[in-house]
Amino acid sequence: MKQLHGIELRYVLTRILSQIGPATIAELNDALVRWDFCVSGRTSKAISDALRWEIGRGRVRRLRRGVYGHAYIPHATEYRIINRVLELRAAAELSLEGGQKSCHSPPGDGCD
């Protein structure tokens, strides 16, 4: 399982929202786990901080407390996000095939 932070986390969350539509922090965390990703530290805080950055860029919108949705993304930016996320997912799958253990920590613990 690949640990995400920074731009990688923001791109993956933005891509998830574009695919599944409006989602809560918990639903986004579940989607990250399904895609073989995890977040260190307080997962909900890391996700909301990453989404706040994307809201500032206009790529994500806050629908209500704890619920976020996809917003307009310019075509070139969306293309870059899609390709980066595909690379990250391929790397996460390869690390699992290579014998690395997935991080199944207690809820909210992320990859710690």
C-alpha cells in the first residue's frame, strides 16, 4: 500500500471525486484504501487539508460540512491528474505484488 501526501494525495482525492461524485471524508478514505493507498497521521485531517487546497484552486467544492464534490478542472490539468493517478496506482499494485505488506492499521491511523 502506497502512502500518499502532498500533491499525490490531492490529485488522487480530486480524481476520486470526479469518478464517484460527492463524498464524505470517510467515503474518500474508503476509496483510498480500495485503490491501495493510505495516509499517515490523522487520516480525516490529512484528507480535509488536501481538499482545502484543492478548493482554493477551484477543482473541488465543499457542499456542506464534511461533504465534498468535484468542480471544474481545465482539460490539461485533468489530463495531468489522470496520468499521475494511473502511475501511482500502478506503483501501489507493484509494491503489493513485490511482497510488501499493506498497511491495515486501526481506523484513523493511516499508514502508521
